[in-house]
Amino acid sequence: MNIEGLRYAQAVSRTKSFSAAARDYGVTQPALSNGVARLEEELGVKLFDRSPRGVKPTAHGARVLPMIDRALEALDSVTAEARRLTSPAAGAIRMGVSPLIGADLVACSFSAARGLAHPRDLVLREADLDLLRTALKDGELDVLLVPEVEAMPAYRHRTIFTEPVVVIDPAVAPGTESPVELTDAAGADFILVPDSCGLTTFTTQLFRDNDLPLRSYPGEAASYRVLDEWARLGVGAALLPRSKVTQEHANCRPLVRGGVPVEMSYEAVWGRDNPLGADLEEFVGFLADSAGCLGSSPEPGGGARSGQAADVSPGAPSE
């Protein structure tokens, strides 16, 4: 079975687009489409259906694609471990973090790096998502810890942590603590931040995927901290991960969709061919286990203002 075809199918599944998957792998769309078609022919099942709303797995694809994910993960693990045994890499793990990543997850990251079979130092860089993705592609970073808002199918992924999302709406009577349905929240004017830390991307995708209009305040906040403050002042409504609410609000309510809490997920992303591959797998596994101990609603924390970038050496304070 052609491994390239498996990776192409995985990329289409994650991006929900043949063209986006092709761009990520640096091949033409016909080449990628032909690779997926050959795989479907070999398997004897159709994996995807195309529609104006994008690409979705078929009923057979929904069964087969998770198996493809597991097979490729196992293959990458074998390759990474063989590389570690034959050519052990030295040096620190260089991790890029989104401004939305709080101090709790940063602390877990240092513990995970020190808990490796061969402990490593951890050097952090906080920056906007586009800068982090470019640095990962250019080999300047080994792993990213970012909101799970944009597929990078040519890389390995693992969800590290999820937390509930809340709505701060000054139009709601103070003292109302019951959850608010997404359809009801859509009536508010939301303050947005520059599309750099992942929060605005998450918000727009949430409303778009549920066929709801996103009404936005005509101005723009510089960061999620300012967004929090402006919502408290009554400028407009704000949608935030629970840990980014800096203080208690009388109008802060959990956001639900069909009664189910809306959550934001954070993931680790790293290259398949990184010389530290096996150590990164171990590191990400430890990090996921450590983050799981934080619970679904970690204490409020935060990072630097969106748009800033900083390198932090082990032991240095995190902004």
C-alpha cells in the first residue's frame, strides 16, 4: 500500500479540502487527488464526498480514516525511534506557544521536558500563530503548543488540553449564571481581536460551522486581555476560554451548543522528520498526561499580548 496515498487521505480528512491538503504537502491538487483515488481503488471503498460546503468522509471513510491515522502514527513512531537509536540528537527542545497558552500549561511543559528518559532543557518562544508556523517549517522550532484551529496535515498532532468557553455579555442581567445556547448568543455584538493568537479564528469557525451569523463590534481589541476589559465595561460581548477571564464577571456564562459545553482545544504539533522525533513523542505524551491533571477549568492564566514574541530560557519567568 502506498504510504504517500495514506498521508494524502489523512491530509484531506484534516483540512476538509483537497486544495488545502495539496498546498500543505507542496504538490499539485491533481497529483494529490490521483493519490487518494489510487488508494480508494486499492481499498475498494470511497473515502470522501465533495459538496459546496467542503469535503466530508463517506460512511466507509469514517470507519477507515481513523485506522489510517493510527497506522501512520505507528509508522512515524518506528521511524523516530530508529533515528534516536542510530543518531541520537543533542540540544534543547525549542517550543513555540500561542499567547493563549497559560502559565499552567507552560509549567507542565517544563516538567515534561525534565521527565524524559534523557532529560532536556526547554526553550520557549511566544508569538503569533503565523510566526510560529513559519518557524516550525523553517526548522527554528521543534514543536508548537497552539489552539487547535488550523490543520497542518504534513505534521504530527496530539490534543493536549481542552477547556470550556464562556460568553461575557453586558446585555444580560447581572446574576444570570445559567449556560447560554450558541444560537441565543449569536444575537450579541462580539468584540474581536486581531486574527493572530487563534481566538478570532476559533470564534468565526464556531459560528460558520453552525450556520450562524457573527455580529461583530466595529472596533477591535488589541488582545484577549483588552477584550475582557472592554466586555466588562459594556462595549460589547466577548467569547473567551475560561482560563482567560481575568476576574469574575456578573455577566459571564458558560457557552453551550445543544446543551453540550463548547470547548477550545490546544494541541502539540511537530515535524515527522525532526531529529528529536522520539524524544518529542515522549515529551508530548508526558505533557498530555500532565495537562490532564489540570482538569477542564484551570485557574486563570495567560501569555503576553498578541503580536509580541519572546524567547524564554529554562527557569526564566514566563510573561
